[in-house]
Amino acid sequence: MTATHALGFPRIGARRELKRALEAYWRGEIDQNGLLRTGRDLRTRHWALQTRAGLDLVAVGDFSYYDHVLDTSALFGVIPERFGSNVGEVDLDLYFRMARGRAPRGEDVAACEMTKWFDTNYHYIVPELARDQSFALHSRALEAQIEAAAEEGLRSKPVLIGPLTYLWLGKPRGAPFDKLTLLERLLPCYGELLRRLAGRGIEWVQIDEPILVCDLDEAWRAAFQQAYQALGAQNPKLLLTTYFGGLGENLELALQLPVSGLHVDLARAAGELREILPRLPEGKVLSAGVVDGRNIWRTDLAAWLEPLQRAQERLGERLWLAPSCSLLHVPVDLANETKLDAELKSWLAFAVQKLEEVALLGRVLANGRSSVAQDLAANRAAIAARRASPRIHNAAVRQRLDTITPAMGRRASPYSKRAPLQHARLNLPLLPTTSIGSFPQTQSIRAARRDYLAARLNRAGYEERMRAEIEQTIEAQEALGLDMLVHGEPERNDMVEYFGERLEGFASTQQGWVQSFGSRCVKPPIIYGDICRAGPMTVEWIRYAQSLTRRPVKGMLTGPVTILQWSFVRDDQPRAVTCRQIALALRDEVHDLETAGIKAIQVDEPALREGLPLRGSERPAYLQWAVGAFRLASAGVRDETQIHSHMCYSDFNDIIEAIAKLDADVITIEASRSDMELLEAFTRFDYPNEIGPGVYDIHSPRVPSVAEMLARLQKAAEVVNWQRLWVNPDCGLKTRGWEESQAALANMIAAARQLRSQMEG
């Protein structure tokens, strides 16, 4: 009988229960027992959902209090020296200091670096690896979860990040070295852990090696052979798990590794099923990831019936079914959406519904189509209704796409001619200081938004409250002495969701929360149809902020690539087409901001690097349309209007030339967590425009000193002409409090003034 399973389940909770418990613990409002109790309750609930759906194996170890890569570092004792030299069991406070620099107990310390998990908007904590790194089992959290599952009578499948992927994701600390030299020391720890799991009666372990869908050189390919010769021959059985793409040239390597099973992402690479079936070694399980774990559309079950039945005829019980990847990347349960219209809702599947789709396909293979005929008919009807729905297509949008010309993506003059005009108009000092966009989303702001949505506060009252928040933000920035101001975005719930609520072709959810990192959750809008702007979205708020001050206030927009990447995107047309539709809508907004007298407009693209395909051969085409979309949105302004863009928490060194092609007058980037290492690209590439490398990490609550920020600025000035340097935080201040934000900004401004004095003196 075909086994069904999931690779992982959303950990944050259907109503963000873990987020609330984490933040309450960090504030000292609950103790560790309270936080641990929430974790236990969520795990038990999520296991029950998998069992109730009819899955045969329950994922255990996919839960995390912050990040599963950080969990792996804790498991194997990869603790940087600044967190203590004699670390035994990694307790929660040490764990949180590594993640965010602060915990209820223990001294503040610089947090570990954070970056994107492959091509997703999930952020992981980067392992810091030393040349003399030692490894040892330091945490029994996984074994504790297995014990809890056993008490529930569940057949559990522990989930581990594989040794090669863990090393790949890590970063050498100190002088560079070959990370593969650590493999020989790491493998015995994996072997010991697997023996412990076998002793607990575990039959299967899911071992995730998603780097197999990336370009690997011969050294890494050979390392896979070495690793799994050591691990694959012992119990428990290993299900080698890949996702986020096809295996491509690594297919034969993956098939021949001495493991008991292989999971492949058929949602991203459906054609690989035909390649795998005749080549799968005798006795090896194939786990088919046919339900898309990255998007929220219903699976076209009918399209999979014949391919899966042919696979079953060949493999029998060796065919397993699963989502393509962990369901971490989708909301928990569509049943919680009570305000989505019935038509749109019928097209969707969240995590719980995806479990049901996997189980339904399993029942088809076990008992035949007639056993679930009604369910299959409902699925066919929903798929057909979506394809035929008139709300998907907008003829005016399609016609406008046809009017795009190359000239629409070019500024009238090069930066060298624009810059003097902008500098004269803005009249800013050298090393100008600014912030990225958002200021703290206080309880007062959230309460006003809740009251407005619940009709306890009318529109006029809500707008009055937001104007008062903008006034406070402008006053605070002027008092601090920032040179270029922002309005603080109090009216925005999220930098993508806000625009999704104001653009045609988007829909919003009530409880469609997805974890971005730690306790930070986002609610991605759903792109279901052609996109256009119904009217101005930001102009009046920015115009009002500018009326309060003589200093320039940036207009704040989210860029087309980021809106695309951080939404659930329609899957019935190329992503490039959807991105151009968004770009045209934003182009209209940029024009209206400029007409309103706004002198600087920031079009944020933090997801530009995230969208980069994992395979090098696919990257040029992506960068061409992604850069083109940004320029289409931003290039229609006059020379004297300054265009900014912001990017964060990704390694931009390999796309620096593409970033230059954006032709933004100023880019701001995250740089502090890596201690300015991201600026390495600027030693090899002469970036032509202005740049603001972030000098402090806003995702950590600690306030860096003036000296710390000055040192980072001095590092930046070594590789970037200081006359083209801006001074800013890494990212927006939405998640921080006012007290820490003002203290950190004050130190940042003091550091900028010190360096300015040194340079001008």
C-alpha cells in the first residue's frame, strides 16, 4: 500500500499562537514552562491534523521555537565562542541570544547572521563554522519530541537537515577555508544520533538535502558519496529528501546513493517522474512530491492520476506520496477564512487541505477512483471553474502590456548627470542619514487598525489617528537630526499586503499567516488575476508627511519583484508577465508621487536576490525580466527626482552587476549582521551610484554603540567612495519599540557625524 506523509507542517499555529508565546516570553510575561507548554500543545495539535487527514507517517522534529537550521546548530554544538566556551545542553536563552542577540537571561551579544532559505522568504540563522570546529550532540530536543509522539501512539518520521546541506548553509568564521573539511568530524555525530533513533524504534528518518537541486561541483558530489556510504548502511532507513526544484544533473547521483528512499519535488519538476521510474534501484522507495508546498492553489488531482497509477504499477508499495516540500511556506487552514468569497475560496488549499489532497491520492491508489469519486468530481469542478472565471482576465491590462517600449525602462539621463541636480535640490550633507521606511507599529496603531476593521472607528477617525502617528514620527526624526525622513508607514499592515489590498487582481486573507523568521509572520496576498491600480495608494499619506517638514520625505513603495515574490502568485501564466503588470501599476504611483512634489521615492526590492533561480543556467533570464520590471516601475521620473531602493538579508555579491542595472540613484542594503562582509562585492565591482550599507541590525533588540557603528562606517568607506555613502539601519523599524529605535538612531547619527568630521577635517 502506498504510504502518505508530510515533510513538515507550519509551526507558528493557525492563529499565531507560537508568535504570541515567544514575544510574551521575551517580554518576561511568561516563563519557560509557559513557552514550552505552547510548543507541546502546537506539536500535538499538528500531529493530530496529519493523523486525521489520513497520513501514514507523522513528521517529528519539524517544529522549532525559532528556526530549524539554528536547531541543527544547537543539536550538534555549533555555538560561536562569543556565546560562551563551555556549553552543554543548549537552553532557550542561549538559543535566543544566538537568534536575536537578547534573551530574558544572559548578556546581550551580537546575533548570528540571518539570510534567506534557498529561494523562499523564510530566513534561517546562518551556522558559524570555525576551521577547528568540533561537533557533539548537545541537544535532546528531537528525542523529546519523538518520545511525545510515541506517547500519542503515532508512527513518527523524524526530520533532519542533512550534513551536506548544513555545511553548505554555514559560513566560515575567520579566514576562509573549505567547509567540506569539516564533514569527517560531523558525520560521527549524525551516526550517533541515528543509532539513538534506531534504539527508540524509529523505522524511517527524513534527511533533507535540498542542495541537490543546486549546481554542485565535483567535490560536493563526491562528499555526498562519502557521507551516505557512512550513514546509509545503518538503521533507521533514510529518506533522502530534495525540494525547491528538479535534480537535473544530480539525478543519477541521488538515485545511486545508498539510502532507502528518495523524495523529489514533482510540483517544480514534474517531468523527472518519467526519468526516475526506469532508473530507480530495486528496493528503493520513491516519495513523489505532487502537492505544491509553496503555493495555495488546489492541486489538479486528475492530472496526477494516470502518472501515479503508472508509477504504482511499476513500484507497488515503494511509491509514497507527499507535498513537494515542507508546508512551512503556506498558511495552516483554509477553514479559518470566513470572509473570502466562495468562488475564490474554492480554488485554494492551505496546509490542512494539502494533507487531505495527499491522503486522497493515496486512497485512489489503494482503492481505485470510484472510492473517492465525489471528492475527485469536486476537485475537477473547482479547477475548471477557476480556468473559466472571467475575474481572472482584464483586457485593458493585457492591452497596456503591449504598449511597453524599451524607452519606458530607461531614465532620461545617466546617473552622472542626474546626481548633481538631485544634490542641489535636496541640499543634504555628505554621509546623509536616513531610515529605511517603517517606524514602530505600536499597540496604539494596531488598536486603531483593529477598531477600524471592526467598524468601531470610522474612516475619518482612523485617518486622523494615522495622521497623528505621522506627526509624531516626523517630529521624532527632526529631533534626532535625520537628514532624509520617512513618514513611518503607520497606515500599513505589511509592505506587500498593504499594496495587495489596493491593487485589482489581488485578494487578502484573515488568517493566512506564514512564518518569515522567529516570531515574525506575514500574510501574503493572493494574486488570482490581472493586476492594475484602481487609484493612488500612498500619495496622500506622503504628501501630508512632507507638509510637516522642510526636510525631504521619501515616498515609500514596495517594488514589483518583491510584491510578486511575497505573494501567492497565480500559476496560469509566466511570473514575468505578472511582474510587469505590477510594475505598470507602480509606475502610475511613482508618477503621482512625483507630481505631488515628492523629491525622493524609494522602491524597495528586498526579494530581488530571493527570486534568483537555484540553477545558474536559469538566472540570466530571471535577472533580465526582474531588473526590467524595476526599471519599468521607476524610470519614468525626471532627472532631479531621486530613486532609492532597499535590499536586505541576502548575499548580493553574485548579482551586483544586476543591482547596478537597476539604476537606482541610491541603494540601501543589509550589512551589519555580516559585519560589512557583503561589501566585498564593491572591492571587485565599481558600483556607479550611491549606497547605504546598513550599520545596525534592526532584527536584534540590542542598541549598538556609536563606536560599533562608526567602525562599520569606516569599513564601508574603505571600499565605497565616502562621498557616495549614505548612513542607515539594515531594515525598517516596524518590529522594534520607540525607545530602542530612538536610541539606536541617535547613535547612528552620532557615528555619521564623527566620520563626516574626520573626512572633512
